[in-house]
Amino acid sequence: MKKWLIAAVTGVIVLVVGGVVLMPRSSTTPAPASRTAQTSKTSARKRKPTATPRLTLAELKHNRKLAYSCIIYYAIKDTKLPRWQEVNDFTAGWQVEHYAQKHPTRYLVWPDRNITDTDKNLAPNWFTLSADKVTYDSMIVHSFRKDQTAATTLTHIVSQINADHAMEKVRAMPTKMTVLNHAK
């Protein structure tokens, strides 16, 4: 019986020691599986699409609708001309109308890219674009006061849009814009 008791105690000791040795240890260093998971997350961050590129003046010179979009966006978001809020429906879009013979630098801005001549009852907002200078004009409705105006530069507009990180929104605007160029 003594031999049986010694064998039993020895077996229990072997099982306890073996369990402790084989048991997973918790340590401050992550296990290899954790390192793999962290690497995957880092790789996923690197694979994200790049941010919308910044706007440049050179790009606006080659893409007039994008230039008009920048000018309209700035008028809505950054000028203090209340009537420019009439064209702030980014879903309906805009109609930009240009009479090259009468006013070579003036662009009328109507709300809604599909606006018809019968819907054009009130004088629109408009801007002039001459080289880098942009001048906004807004008639005061039901008043005999002088039109409200604001002036800035295309350089300043581009800088402000880039600083506001609004490039993606502005780049989407030309798809919602109709430009009418009249020869007379």
C-alpha cells in the first residue's frame, strides 16, 4: 500500500508540474497571432485610397466648370452675401450662363442646372472673372439699394477650399452644372 500511495502522489505531482509547464503564459509581449493581426491592420491602413488631391490654379485654367464650381462654392460658404444662399442646393445643381459679346467676363448663376427661361423671374447672382480676380454681385430683392458685392482672387478661393478640405465636394460639383454660352 505504501508503494501505491507513493506512485499516486508522484503521478499527481507529474500532472500538476506538466500542466503548469504546458499552460499558456500571459506576458507583456503579444503572441505571434497578435503580431500578425496588428500587421494586417497596418497594411489595411496603407491600402486605403489616397485623399482627394488638392486643387490647383493650373487645373482650373484647363477645366472651366471646375473653376466655376470653386467660385460658386466659395460664394455660398465664405462670402457674406445672403442671396448667394439661393444657389446652395448641391443636389439640384447650377446653371451658369455667359453672354460673351455683351459681358465677356460676367457669369450669371442660376439655382438648378435644369432651370428654364420661364423660371428665371428674378435677377440672378453673378460673378465676374478677369485673370485671377473674382467679383461677386448680388441684387438686393425688393429694394432700391445698390447691389451687394464682394471681391477676392481665384488664388485665395483655391487656398480656402484646400484649407477647408472641401476638394472632394467641389470636384463633384461640375457633374451638377450646366453651362450656357451665348454668342450674342
